Amino acid sequence: MSFVTDILDAARARIAPAPYAGAVTAQEAQALLEADPAIKLIDVRTNAERDWVGRVAIPAAQHGAVQWSTYPGGAVNPDFLAQLAAGAGKDEVLLFLCRSGVRSRHAARLATENGYHHCYDILEGFEGDKDEHGHRKHVGGWCKAGLPWLVA
């Protein structure tokens, strides 16, 4: 587990001090998920984003989906914490993922504030920022890194 510890130590140092445990790159997140089946990815994108854009290809036992905001409308999900609690324990290592890394930071912070001890943001998210043409998946993120994902 030294490999896992090394990545998590680097993640903590990357953004210290932070309102959550740390931040990992997409490549580090994939390595953690492969190394430790107890680590969970919490995809906080909307159901529509997961259905229309795609999702990370990992074992179902490691994948949680809890919308940070709802579609349509974009209102913050009032049941976020209850839905998170239904699928994740407060002592588990949780890797939060969104489209570009904004909602996942908010989710990691809120979860930490509510007693989850090991919350990490996945930097750049699933699709990353827009390129000069307004397209995603070309600048950063899980897809740009060539990590496994499924088209819905």
C-alpha cells in the first residue's frame, strides 16, 4: 500500500491547506482505483452528463453517482449528503469527479465538512476545460489522459 500512500500524500501536499484531504490527477485516480478496490470514485455530474457524455470505466463496486446539481436547471441537489451516505462510508477514500473539476471541489469540501475524512478532488474532471474552439476533452481531464471510459 506504500504506492497508494505515496499518491495520497502527494495529493494532500498539492493543495495544502485545503478544506478537504487533497487533489489527484486523473492518472493518479486511475492508479488508486486499480491498486485498492476499497477506494471509490463519486461522479457528481448530472445524470444527463453521465448518460449523454459517458462515464468512467471502473468496477461498479467502486463507482458511485451522486449529482451535485440537478438537470435541468442546475439547482444544488438538496439530497446530496443523504445520497452520498447511502453509498459511501465516512472512513472510505472518496475521489470526487465532475466535468472540469469545479463541482467536485465543492462536493469534496461539503463531504469533509460533514464528517467524511478522506475526500479528494480529481483535478480537471472528466472532460477538462474548453479548448480555443469551445470543445472539451482536448485540454485536460480523464478523457484527454486516455483513461478508460464508456460512451453512454
